[in-house]
Amino acid sequence: MNQAMRRLCKLCLLAAFFVLAPPEVLAQTIAKGQVFDSTNEPVIGATVVEKGSPKNATVTDFNGKFELKLQNSKQVVITYIGMKTLTANASGNMKVVLEDDNTTLNELVVIGYGAVRKKDLTGSVVTVAGQDLAKVPVSNVTEALTGKMAGVNITTTDGSPDADVLIRVRGGGSITGDNSPLIVIDGFQGGKLTDLSPNDIEDITVLKDASSTAIYGSEGANGVILITTKNAKGGKTQVSYNGYLQTKKVAKRMDVLDTYQYVMSNYEYAALRGESALNSFYKQFGVFDDLYLYKSQKAIDWQDDLFGENTLSQSHNVSLQGGTEKTKFNLSGTYDYNAGLMPNNDFSRFAFLLKLNHDINKNLKFSMTARVNDQTANGQGTQGGTYKVRTEQAIYGVATKGLSGMITPDFTQMSDDEINEWQRANMSLAEQSEQYWRRRNNRGFVFNGALDWKTPLKGLTAHLEGGYTYGFNEVKNWYGSTTTQASYVGGKPLADWTKTNTNSIRESFNLTYDTKINKIHHLNVMAGQEVRSSRSNYSAMSANNFSEAFTAEKVFANFGLGTMQTMTGNVAADQNKVSFFGRINYTLLDRYLLTITMREDGSSQFGSGHQWGFFPAAAASWRIIDEPWMESTHSWLSNLKLRVSYGKVGNDKIGSTQYVQLYETNGGTKRYGVGETASSHQAVSTTLANPLLTWEKRTTRNLGLDFGFLNERISGNIDVYWNSTDDLLIQHDIAAPGYTKVWENSASTSNKGIELTLNAAIIQNKNFKLNANFNIGFDKSNVKSLANGLQEMTFASGWASTDNKNQQDYIVRIGDPIGLVYGWQSDGYYTTADFASYDDVTGAYTLKDGVPTTSLLGGTIGIRPGTMKLKDLNNDGVVDAKDITVIGDTNPDFMGGFGFSGEIYDFDFNVNFTYKVGNDIYNANKIQTSSRYRAGTYPNMRANMSQSNAYSYINPETGVLLKTLEDLAYWNEGGNGKSAKAMWSPFSTGDAVVVPTDWAMDDASFLRLQSLTIGYTIPSNITKKFGVQRLRAYVTGTNLFVITSYPGYDPEVSSYARNSSYSGLTPGIDFSSYPKSRAFTFGLNVTL
């Protein structure tokens, strides 16, 4: 009875609830569950919305979980960037798996002052995601970018830890100007890629045609690289650690003469110079009959001494991101240490990034970015200079210490040169390098703040942005008591110190109006203005006579204790720019797109009346795939879009005062009275002013096709472009009284090219994924006109200082590309058949009639058998300046990269290749290390210059000099079975000059395995037990092999590209280049 009563009461209460409860309570359903991606990883920050009620929404937490009370529907819509939207029935225990959206056509792509959907792009743009960069563990982001973008040529000039990186987008168009692209980091123009840690990068976008770059006007001529650092994200605070340890070793060594070959070579060199030189040789190495003893002596490996040890580098990055619904933050700190191959040579960096987003209210948002970096480079690298330890010394360093390594010599019986040679032989290159101390420090701070306001007018938004950047650069050089510099000032240490400070400010404001009309028309209009200003100052001082007991650090801490030699300083003229810009994007029927871009810049780089430049561009695209008549192809064709663009951009990258007369201080002394002198200074003009200077103007034309198949499983694009640059800012020599140079707008160039990019998601299964990518770029440039009607201009690389027979070893001429090497063509070497006789009295060899002669080679002893033979191109019987011609082209025929990536269960892999084909390298190392004369008293040489391989003037059995034509023919030209494969040392006795010939030009085509990474992610169901959301370990090999015929350390080199007075005109030189390393990296990625 009691049970019956209780059941009746429950039924009554339940009935009352249904009668009295509000309808919305009765209809409520709770959707609760977890969202995963295709790899079964939780999706953080996915949006869950009640279907039909967009205001009723939530986001998934750090574990991918969500809970949402539904009111009007029993379904939820789940979205996340890069994944397909999913509608699911609500329940209290949902497991939702979002599929990857391979189409990616709706992804936003960052462009100048905005972003557009990828499908709506009308210009030539390529983007690399930060997650792809992270797959290659490097401290310099350019290393991860190499080979990933068609038409973007990235060359690391050498292997030093702080090596310069040259970036060229579609070749560049300037002659004596700077062809580097504009770098824009989080909207701030003029940054450096080396300022950023790769871990802090969200994505990198390269704008290549004027439709994309014209919004940057005068600075968009050479392309634009837009870098977006990782954005702030809300939710539970997430802590991530990315770090690695890296061991490096030199990737390649040069073969040099062994000990016996070395002493035989230098014996010949001494014998040819005469009795005095031969006696000095005997004191150092012994008499000829004893030289065979060196066959059993191991050669000194100076390459091992200078860069033979394995080095250890490391990188550590810690980031925190999270926040509330209104305030989100991202804080990151990075420490990188990159050890160089040479002793006392390294690069370190501290970098900090803070990004903050705050919603002041629903219509007003504030965002800010602050970056701090501190970089220090220690050691010489390739910035050695004439008297410092340079890498080629590891090749021509003595192979043996000779008798000095066995006995203590009698210095009283030795000349100063012999004593210096003995000291040099007994001091290692590593010890010498410690005497040349160098430190470069760069510090910088960047702040950028912005307000975004959604105005009351529907579709109208306002963006206000301001920023400040500060940069400090300091270079210190100290020369110890054993250096050549110290020997000039009494053997006391000396030092020099330079500092540069730069301050820049920027303000930008723009309005954007976005509206749709009748679902047919879509209009987006943006207009804005920008003001930028920068100022820099420079100071330099030098002092000598420091105490030998002082270390380098103590010298710079007590610089005043030295004897001051120079002290200079200046404040550069302000560089100011005012800009107005706008862009119109119009879309009809979501398939016909038009973009019009305009910018007007006013620059302080030019004089009155020439300060303003207007840069317009237009582009159109047609989404063919969205035409109704293409619907039948959608089962296999997912994207087909045609693009065309035309526009003009500018370049003002010259000094800020070239339009006004320049003067420099010329110091000297004057005598006043008897025996008294006083300093005197006068202003001397150096460059003729040109008040008519104006902008370089570059016109770009681009035709592109984007395509995709099988829902973007296969995708890509092909672009054809034609660029022309007019009114080039070119500096050239003039013959005006008191002036040497002038800047003028008086040249033009053009370049054409084709680019192809392919991407494929080959296999996309749950436990196995395989992706592939490929890109290739062809670029051909030529000069259309030069200053004052000139047909050609020549330039000096300067690698050989003053002893180059042809100082102007590069040429720019109409109809040809920039980067051509200028010199003589070689024709093997002179043989005895080229000579009529030998005079035993004078030691002269007489050429036969009809055999071309030359005064360029032979030195003080004249042309003889074995001497390099040059081609007489004009057939006048004499090889001279009239026979100079183009001997090499440093431009590649094509270049690019390809790679593969994928996942197998919990393992992942990534492999990247890069390649260049058809470019030459001006191998100055080959010249330097094949000469006995240029590298000191007893230099070593490359192995191919051994007496058994090269033309020789010594009887190897007796040590007697070979003089007659008959003897030389017997021992070198097949008489005894030897046929010399290499000429006699190309720089003869008494002549150290350089003769640039095609013998020194080498094909630098290569295929490089840039990186190979294998990683393993521990399953999350294991790591979460320890409070770790994700734990991945990986190993990476970098520069694992290079397939090339180039005989130098590495075919990708340009050691004098920035040292020349004309940085863009002398590329592709390899002289004392820092060898590149092969690296193995072991790293961890941890998310808490």
C-alpha cells in the first residue's frame, strides 16, 4: 500500500512539472562531448554552435571538450580553420571527428594591409605555414625557406654562423641598387629575418607581382616578404617547449699535397728562384737527397686544426598562450647558440615576443606586439680581411714543420723572413685565430600597437596602427701582439670600435568598407595613409699601444688606456616617407574578380619636385571552375582559376642625400713657422650632386593559372611573368673636375620567367599519410640600356685587391644579364712544341712564329713550357686587353626544390631537396691555392698540383733543374710515361698577379639533400597520465649530401656579394669562404 502511494506521488509531481514548467525548459537539450582531428588528437578552440542560433555557441577547451545547452534545435555545427564543417545530432556523449579540408580555398592569405580568401587572390602570392617551417629545426628561418618557393632565390653566402643571406624574388631589376625584397614583420616594414626565431612564426607570405606589391609603392619593386608571428589565443594557458641539440662537422675537405709532394713542390720553387732561396730551403727542410724521408711523415692537417672539431649548438624556446574570452596573449622566449666550425667562432641570440589582443567592447579591439632581440657573433668568419686568418690558409698552410719540428734552429743564422716562417710553422692556425678577436653585437626592440573599430556603419571598419623600432649595432676588433697589424706599430696590440644606432617610428591609418549587394556583387574598398621616419648615427674610434697583458675584453673595458688614433662620428640625414594608398576588390557572382591598387609615396631621398611617385596596379581573375557549365567536372577538378595582372612599383634605395652636394673631411698637416706643424682639415667634394634624381620604376606583368584535382589532393599553379625596370638609379664614373661619381636615372633592365608549383596529398589514410611538393623557376634577365648611351660598364670584385691584371672582372652590357665574369679564355698550357729554342745564357724560351704571346703571364722569367696559354681571340698574335671576353655566368638556368612528408602511425617524416642548374662560380680559391707565389714562402697547394700530376721543372730522381726543351718534353709530355694533366703553377716566379680566366670558372650546379627529419609522437593516452598533452622526439640531418661537380667546399656561395662596392654586380665569387657544415639534430616538442 505504501509503495503504491509513493508511486502515485511521483506521477503527480512529474505531471505537475510538465504542466507548470516553461516551454524553453522542456525543450532544452545538452550537447556534451569531445572534438578530435583525423589523427585522433583533441581539437582546441573549435567553435560549437547551436544550429539556427548563432549566438548560442561555445569553444572546445584544451582537451577538445565542450558542453552547450541547446534551446531551439537538437543539432550543433562544429567548425575549425583548416577542417571541414560538421553538423551533428546532439547528445550527452558525443565524439566528433573533423576531417581535414584539403581544398583550403577559403583559407585567409595575408596580403598588404589586409587578408583575402585564397580563392579570391588575383596576384602572384605564395605562402609557407609556420608548421612547415618548424619541421626543419634551424635557428635562421631562411634555411627553412630555401627551395620551398618558386621564383625565390635564397643563397646563404657561406657557412659561418652569422652568414649573410641573399634573397632575390624573380631576379631583381636594379644594377647598382639594392635588389633585396622588402621585409614586413607584423606590419612593420624594414625588419630582418634574422631577428626572428622560427618558433615564433605563424606564416610567411611572399608577394611577387605588382598587383600584390604595389600597395607598398616605392619599396615593392623587388618583392615583399610578409611575416606574421604567432597570434594570441584564448582558453586555458598552454605551455610549450621546443628545443634541440645539434652537432656539426665540416661537410667537405680539400685534398692537398701530402708531406713528400709538398717538400718536392717547394724545392722546385726554391731552385727556380736561385741559390739564396735554395739555401733557405735546405735550412728549413734539408737537402734534396734527404727529402725521401718525408714520405713516411704524416702531413699536418690544417683543415682539421682550423675547422676539424665537431661542434655543439643548441636552441630552446618556451611559449605560453592563453587568456580569457576578451583578453588573449602569446609570450615566447628563445635562446639560440650556433657554434661555428672555426675556433672562437659562434653566434648566439636571445629573442622575446609578446602578443596581446584585448576586446575593449564588441566593436573595439586592441592588439599589440613587442619584440626584443639580442644577437652576438664572435670570431672572424669570412670577414677576415687581408691580414687575418682566413679559411684558405687551411689549404696552403705548411704540410710539415720541416727541420723546425725536429731541432731548435739557430736564429742567429736565419734572416728575418726565415724566422717569421719558422714562427708561422710552429703556431697553429687555431692559435693565430685567437690573435684576431672580433665581436659583433646587434640589439633591437620593436613595439607595434593597433586599434580596430567596427563602426556603426555596417561594413565599415577602421584600423589605426603605430610603432617604434630601435636598433643598435656594435663591432669590435682586437689584434694581438703577433698579428701583422701589431707589427706595424711596434708589436703592441691595437683595436677599433664602431657603433651605429637607428630609431624609427611609423603611423598608419586605414578604412575598409565591405558590402554585398543582392548576393551577386561583393565590394571591398580600403583607403589609408602612412608616415614613417628613421634616423641613425654612427661613431668609430681606433687605438693602439695596449698592454700585451690585456685580453680583448679588458681592452674594450679600458679603451682610454691605449693611444687614440682616430675618432669619428656622424648623424645621417633623416629618412622620411609619407604615403597614401588604396585598394578596391570587386567580385561578381563569386567567380569574376577585379583588384585595383594605388599608392602615392613622398620620399626625402629625392630633391624638391621629384619627391612624389604614384604606383598603380590592376589584376583580374576568373574562377573558371565555378562556371555552371563546369559543374560536370567537379568530380575530378576542384579548382581552376586564371589570373592576370599589370602594375608599376618603385625603388628609392639609395643614400638619403644623393641629390645634394656631398663633402668629406680630408685631414693633413701644415707647417707654421720653423719646426712646428698643426692639423689642417678641408672640405673635399666626392660625388656630384644630382637634384633631378627620381624613382626607379618597375613594371610587372603576370599571367597565372591555379589548378586543383580530386578535392585538392593534387594542386598547384603556373605563372609567366615579364618585368621591366626603367629610370634605374645607377652610379657611374665621371670625368668632371673635382668629382669622381654621380647618381643618375639612366638605365633599364628586364627579366622574364616561368614558375611552377605542385603539391600532392598522395595517400591520406588514418595511419598513413604521404604528401609531396615540387617547385621550379626559370628567370632570364638582360640590360636594355645604360648611362649616357654606354654599351657596357665594368666593375671590380676586389677579391684580389690590387694584384688583379684585370681589376674590372665583372661586366654589365646591353643585351646580357647582370652577373657576367669578364676575363680571358684559357687554352691549356704551352708545350715544348710551341717553342723554337731555349737560350741557356739568358734562360729565355723563344716561341715559334704564329704562336700567340702575352705579357700577362710569365712574371719576371717570361713565358715557358707549362705556362697557362690564353686564346688570341682577335688573331693579332698577341693576347692582351683586346682579347677580354665573358668567361662565366653566375646566373642559374633554373632552380627550385622538392620534398616529401608524411605520417606512419605515430611516426612522422619530412625530407627536402634543393637544386640549382647552370650557374658558374668564380673560383678564386682555386687561383689562390694553385699558386706557389701568392700564399707565402712555403705554401701548400691543392693535390692536383703535385709534381707527379702538374708540369714540373725538376728531375724527380736527381733534383736537377730541367731547362732544355728536350728534357722538359721527356719528363712532362710523355717521354717517361708522364703526361702532365695540370699546368705549371699558374703564377710564375716573381709574379703574384691574378689573371682572371675561364680556368677559374667552375660549374656550380647541384642537388642538395637539405634536410631529413624523422619524429615520433608518444600516444596521448600515455603522456596525459603525466600531465603532458603532447610529446614528440625527432632527429634531423641537415646538408646530408650534395651532388655537384664543383671542386670547392660548397657550390652555393657568394663570398664577395656584399663586400664589393657594387653588391649586386659581383655575385658568385668563392674566396676564403667559410665551409658549410653537415649537422645532426636531436630535439623535443612538448606541450603541457
